[in-house]
Amino acid sequence: MLLMWAAYAFSGAGTLPRLPLLRTGLVTITAIYLLRGLILVPLHLGWPQHTDSFAIWSSLTVFLYGTAYAIGTTKAWHYLTV
């Protein structure tokens, strides 16, 4: 799955041929990454005993991926609408 998501990122950047549903795919991938990254906040507030260093680092990493996808999708939006 991550390879497919990377292919969509490279396609959005113009380094791979245009993939089907590119804009929709990038927005969906961005949302999944950001939601996965932010899920730690309510988890920590409700059940702080379930928050360990792995949960913090993995959530931070995934949130940074989502941020990168959001920035890239925003910058390439005009190209994506063609």
C-alpha cells in the first residue's frame, strides 16, 4: 500500500505518468496520514497509560508524512486539475 501511495505522490509531482483519480487519491492519502497522526491526542487524553514512545514517534512520523502530502498536493493543485 505504501508503494502505491508513493507512486501517487511521484505522479502528483510529475515524475511518474498520471495515475487515475490522482487528485482524489492524494487528498484521501493526505487525510489518512493526518488522521492517523492526530489519533494519538484523544488516545492520550483518554488513556494516557496506552501512550508509549512507539506511539508518539509513529504518530509524529505519520503526521509529518501527511503534512508533506498536504503541502505537495496544495502546490501541485493546478497541475492536478488538468
